[in-house]
Amino acid sequence: MARFLSPQRKVEIVQPRSTKEFDLSVVVPVEDLGELGGSPATDGDSGQADKPSIWPHVEERIADLVQSHRSTIVFANSRRLAERLCNRLNEIAYERATGTAFDPDDPAPALPEAHAPAEIMAQSGAGKGAPALLARAHHGSVSKEQRAQVEEDLKAGRLPAVVATSSLELGIDMGAVDLVVQVESPPSVASGLQRVGRAGHQVGAVSTGVVFPKYRGDLVQAAVVTERMREGAIEALRIPANPLDVLAQQLVAMVALDSWQTDDLLALVRRAAPFASLPESAFTAVLDMLAGRYPSDAFAELRPRVVWDRVGGTVTGRPGAQRLAVTSGGTIPDRGLFGVFLAGADPKKGGGRVGELDEEMVYESRVGDVFTLGTTSWRIEDITRDRVLVSPAPGVPGRLPFWKGDQLGRPLELGRALGAFLREIGGLSDEDARLRLLAAGLDAWAADNILAYLDEQRRACGHVPDDRTILVERFRDELGDWRVVVHSPFGAQVHAPWALALSARLGERYGMDAQVMHADDGIVLRLPDADMMGLDLLDFDPPGTSDAGKDDPPPATLAYDSDQPPVAAADVVFDQGEVQQIVTDQVGGSALFAARFRECAARALLLPRRSPGKRTPLWQQRQRASQLLQVASEFGSFPIVLEAVRECLQDVFDVPGLTELMGDLEARRVRLVEVTTQEPSPFARSLLFGYVAQFLYEGDSPLAERRAAALSLDSHLLAELLGQAELRELLDPEVLTELERELQWLTEDRRVKDAEGVADLLRVLGPLTDAELAERGAEPSWAPELATARRAIQVRIAGADHWAAIEDAGRLRDALGTALPVGVPEAFTEPVKDPLGDLLARYARTHGPFTAARAAERFGLGTAVTDGALQRLSASGRTVQGEFHPAGIGQEWCDATVLRRLRRRSLAALRQELEPVPPAALASFLPQWQHFGSHRLRGIDGLARAVEQLQGAPVPASALEKLILPSRVLGYTPAMLDELTTTGEVVWAGAGALPGKDGWVSLYLADSAPLLLPPPHPLELSALHESVLTTLSGG
């Protein structure tokens, strides 16, 4: 902490001796957590003796505690649990006050106006004859105004209890709180102390806390956390080291109003503890990114945020930098939550805000739905693009909302303590172990449940995992596939990178996804049976049957035994010196990395918010980040790629802890034990519950989606299948012209207004002549002004003078052999990977379909050279070759994204040509289309046209020649149809019977009949039929 306050100066720590007292207990309200159906409630007031869930018991006991104390805070580890628990506590209080049990399955409970008890209290209070409100919810998705009201009511004694998440954990003085209740084990010792510290928040007062675990695995952690809370053994503080995304944001904010010397910026940044060891190379890379110097031209759509004069050594903010820093700053990830507002209120005046809802929940909701938020029911009146408008729904039960968030998992220090606790308890006699648990603050049933849990695990596997024992358990699941469970107490921060490395090893060995899941208490993986692994094992002799190499051990991948799983205990161990590199290599392809990259890019202001106060949908954020990642992933030195990897390896994973664990396994300080069981052990059952939850909603083809990029496709065949050969007929010439004007910044709304606009032009469009700049609104002095500031250069391309962004200096020199002016900083003349490819890719991005000859003429190159470079771009999917321009001839090239936009806009233009008409227009159209009345046809040819229009439509045979054909053909007679059928031009077919000796018939033109008639039903021929058919066929 002293280093965080001042990494350069010496800090004296003043820490008076404190004797803060804690009264902590772990309570289990049932006799046996493994057999909930037979556990009686501990309080006779409820009258419910048989409850198959832990929740009713916990809820009843918490209600007892709340009603026996003046002021209580109940902490939950999720917002949904807080809402649910708050709702139930109010229902229990109502039941106790009125003596009326509430049955949620009863559509009309015996309550005033058939209201649910929680809603009666939340909306009407004692005025409806209900008791006063017992508890209200407090979490980050409840509006700030409502949270403040809840806090004030609790302080003033008007509210007996608050059910909260970590929103009440830090920095809020809640007054005289008597008791803190924690549902589930606290996520860490530090968090538990902060929460329990809300109670007895006065000098000399005792902080009283009660922990209710949810299941037996949670009970073990609750016992350890409570004991360490009493000892004050909090986890070490982990300060992020060199977070480059935060650095980028702060640099933009610093230079938004004033120019800074580069050296001064670096010196000031290093005075902050997280950046005390910041390498100058990383600082320079971030400045390059903010100034628009990217490793590839594919980043050109990212707008520079600062101007870096490398010669003068100054950094200045570009116009809009201040607004960007203010509106898009901060470090909390944007989850795309919908704001919830009262319908009719004016949010601009700061009123009417109720809270926030998760994007996914809103997508699953409809107008008229009722949900509960903050112990109040709300009816959805409208859903707009960024908010949900609601009205109060008194007395109407609503569904509980949900939110999706992240949880870091158990810290390594806590994991080691938990392992040591299990080892200590396992080494004691039953009586001594029970006394040890009671002394640690567990009640009698909690102690008995832990001992029974450990005893069952020991009987099932022979071992209990601890800080010196890792257990590998194997068993078959319901499908006969192998499940392998690695039991380890060291926490998810160690298990997550371990699981990543293990998944990579198994994928490399067997060519399949092992479906690895990590949790705080271990790792679970699933593998098909050995004969389904796709291993070509039968080509090899079993060990010992061949003369050659008898003493050589068989390769690990060839050891085949149908009764043994394909993963042994040794397979889960990695070399201490290699595991970090394996995890680093694999993390870039993980979903965690993609999510962290999105958050880092937003924090670095690369993906800014569109406007303050407006919601940016999370799925759109993912799309934008995915497009950026697709480009950035090719350049490992891009600062945001490095930062995303750093966050995964340092902030989420504990790779040093994993490396140390692998070393302990190698040195036998930690032993590895493997067992094969008939069914999951008690520890494994807890892990499998999370495994099922993770894969329950997986689609049928996740592997196909993940591996689609590895498919090798015939691009020409694919183009034919997708209809690209017909694009010349599909693309609208007007749409093409309009889009190209937009891409070339020739539309009125994109005309430049100052020198900064010219800088953007040169960066996005590439080198431009004076005439081309003037065509886009530039004044003659603006480009020279940029050249004076060393932000633009004048070069000669294809025999004409052009202005170019200084960042293009190296590309133009290496791709076109362009002579550069004197004084270009060395940073801009470094070689780039594919200079000509960059220039042509940018040309394609800013034009419609073009020929290779046209691009070659632009850059003064040969057509063959240009075509070869375009072919390379096509192989990487950046350009597409085909026939596109409606007025074009031969093969053309087009950027893939531009082509998609052209197709979408052309289809939209075609759809606009189909306009709806009034019913009167339809009534006028149908007689003409069906040739009724004055539109009737004439003669044999007219009858053939009528049959063509009617073919395939079944009509009653009795009406065909009396109504249907005469109404369409003037002067129709049956002889006319006879003539067409006799000559074979028209055929007819039966289509079913009708009453009264009538039936359905349909007419067909002979040429179309095979395509429209259904296939005949197969006939079963008797021996007589076969004989007749043979005779007829022979003569």
C-alpha cells in the first residue's frame, strides 16, 4: 500500500494497535445438507417440516435474525439472488404477521385483492392491512436515488433490513447496524471483513456476522474464510502492472487542453505506482497508437486522438479529445445495460430513473410484462433502443430480473489456506475435529455436515484433496464417456490457466475438444470412449509383441485399453518451465481474451461511445471489437493486444501460482493421486453441477463455428454458389455511384472544414492532389500547414504531385519507389510488412468495383504487379474478384466489406420499388390478371394462356367447363379443350374426390407437367400383372 501511495518516496506507515472484536459464526439450518428432503426446519414457527431445498430453511432463519435485531444488512453475491431473497423475506414476514401462507402456485391466494404479499408490502404497506416492509434490495442496478432512499431508511430505523450486493461493502456509513448476514461464503477474506465491518461500526463495538453456506462445498470455504477473518489474514493487494489501456485514456485526457513534452509525460506517468516500471518502448507504442501510426493500413478507420511532433517532442490533443475523454472515460466495462425509467417522466431533468436491466433480459421481455426491481413491481410500457419505460404495478407478481457479470474466483492464498484446513481436519480424530470446528465458529450442524462431507469423500476415493494432495478422479457418465475431475483447492485463478493448457494438450493429442471447465475446487473434462477417439491404434503392435524396440516405452498416444480412460494423472502435469509459455500461446484464442480485448479497446478510447447518455448495445460492441481484433491479432506488438493478454495472465489468471504448483508437483512437495470410481464422489458432484450449467445451453455446432476459419474452400465454386456471378445484374448503378461518393468523401456532409479534416482525408483516402483536395472542400493553405507541422509530406506519384500523410512515408517509398522529402522522422521510414498490399487495400476500401489496370494507373505501376498484389489480398479475404459493375466488362476487384454494403443497399433499393397499394387497386388488378370480363382471352391460343396460368391448381370438374374456362376465354366451347388434349399440348390429372360424383382436377401444359405433377404412387404388381406386363413388353 505504501508503494501504491508513492513509489519514489519513502512512506512511514502509522498503524496503531487495534483490538477490533468480531463475533462470527457459520450456520447450517438443516441437519444434513446432502439429504435436504428429510431435514426438519430448525424453527417450529414455519410449520414446514419437509423442504427439498436449502433456501426455505435459510430464508426462515434470516427472517428470524432480522426480526430479532434493530438493523440488519444481508449480503448476497449476485444481484438476482439479492432480489429473490428480498422478495422471500417480505413474503415470510407477511405470512407470519397475518397467519396466511402464500402459495405461489395458487392463482388467487387468500389475500386482499389477490395480491402477492411482497407486492402488497412494497406498494401499499400497512395501508393495505399488511405489516411494515421488512427488507428492500440495494445493488448497482437499482437507481442512485432509490439506493440513497434505502440507505436513509435503514439509518433512520424505518427499514429493518437491506439485502445488498457489494454496493454496500465499501465507503458507505450505514449508521448503527446490529447484524450482518452473508448468504454464501464471501468471495475473499478482505471482502468478508468489509461486509461484516458494516455492523458495530463504532469504536469498541463488536461486529457481528452470520454466514449461511448454500451447499457442502461452500460450507468448507465459509469455515476457512470466517476463521481467517477472525485472524485478519487478508489477501495480498495486487496492483495492475502497466495497464496500457488506462495509460492511453489518461494520455488523451492530459493533452486534451495543453501541449506536453514527451519526456514530461513519461516522467509524470512513472510517478504512479502501476506505471513505475513502464518501459519507454511501451509508452512509445501507446503514443504511436493514439497518434495514428499503426502497424498496418488496415487500422486506418481508427481515428488518431493526439498529434505527436516527434521532432519537437510535443504531444497535443486533436479537436474533440476533451469531449472524448469526458464521455468515454472510466474503467468500468460498458455492459450495454438498458436504463429503466418511469413512463411520462423527463429523464433530462434527472427524474424517473428506476434502475438498469441486462440487455439479454430486455430482449426476452415484451410490452406488458411485469418484473421486480428493488422490491417493487414494474409493468413494461415501452422498449426503445436504449431504455425501458415502465409504470408501477401494485400487487402484481413479477419475474425476477437477471444480470450477467464476472467473478474472479478464489485467490491462491485462500486456496492454500483451504487446503491446509482440509489436511488438518483430516488428520484429527472425529471428536477432536468436531471440537476444532466448533472453536472456529461453526454451529453443531455445520460441524457435523463438514465431517460427514469429508468422510463420504474419503470413502468414495480414499483421499481428500488438500494443499499437499491433488486428486485425479475418473468415472463414466450417462453416455459411457469418460469424465475426468482434477480436485484441487487452489482456486479458479490457478485452475483457469491450467484448464487452458490442458485443453490445448488434449486437443493436440487427440484432435478434439475435451470440453474443459474450471472452478474454484478443480477442473472437469469430458472425453469420448477410447474407440471413438479417432486414433489409428490398430496399425501398431501391442507392447512386447515386436522384436524391435521391446524395451522402448510405447508413445503416450498409442496406449490403448478399452477399460482405461485416455487421460492419466501424469497427463495433467506440465513442465514448470514450459507451462507459462503454453498458457500465453493459448490465451489469444480464448473467449476470455476476446472479451478482455473489447473492454481494453473501449478503455483506450479506440471504441468510444457514440454519444453520452446513450446506450451502446453489447452485441454491437462485440461486433466492432471483433472487427478490430481480426486486424490487430496479426500484430502481437499492438498495445491493446498486449494489454488484453496482460489482463488475462496477471489480473484474471494467477500464472505464477500455477507455475509454482507445477514445480511442487515435480519436486513431490505436492503429490498426485489418481482413482477410478463407479460414480462421482461428493466433491465431484459439486463440480459437475457447474459443468452442466456451463454446457446446458450450448448449441449443436460450436466446434464447427470455431473451426470454420480453418476450412479450405474453392473460392470460385463458392462464388458461383453464392450467386456472385449475377452481381452485375443485381447491383444498382445509382447505389454504386452514391456509395463511391461516400467512400471518397465527396458528399456534402463529409466535406472537410479545417486542416484537421485534411489530415483525416490523407489518412483514410491516401495521397491526394491539390485538385482532389479542393474537390472535397479543402483550402489551398491547409495541406502546406500540415506539412509545416510535420504531419504531411508532398511526393510525386504517377507523374503528379500528391499530398500524403507522413505515416505513409515508408509505404510509398517501399511500394512505389517514391522519393521522400528531407526531414521525415525515422519512425515513419521504418519498413512495413506489405507496403503495396496496404496501398491497394486502402484503395479498395475507398472505391467501388475497379479493374487492376485502373489501380495500376493510379499508382504508376504495371498491371501485372498490381494484379499479383490484389491476388494476395484476395487469398486473405480482404478483396473479392468478379463481375460487379453494371456497365463494366471483364473481371473486376472490390473490397469485401464494400461489396457487402453494395449488395445490401441494392436490395434495399429494389424493395423500395415494391410499394403497398390500397384494396381498391387489388380489386381492379385481379379481374385483369385473371382475364375476367372485358379482359377475356380469345381462341385456342388464349385457352392455352389460361391453362398456363391455372396449371396445377385443383378445381371442381363440374365447374371447369361451365364456369372457370368460359369466364376467361371469350366464346369458349368444350371442343377447344378437346383439341389441346388430343394434340398433346395439355394434360389433366385427378386430384381427389368430391361428393355427388364430382372430383378435383387440374390442368397442365405438357412441357410443364413433369415438373408440377407429384410422383405417382408405386404399385404392387401381382404375378398376373407381371405376366401381362412381360407379354406386352415383348411384343
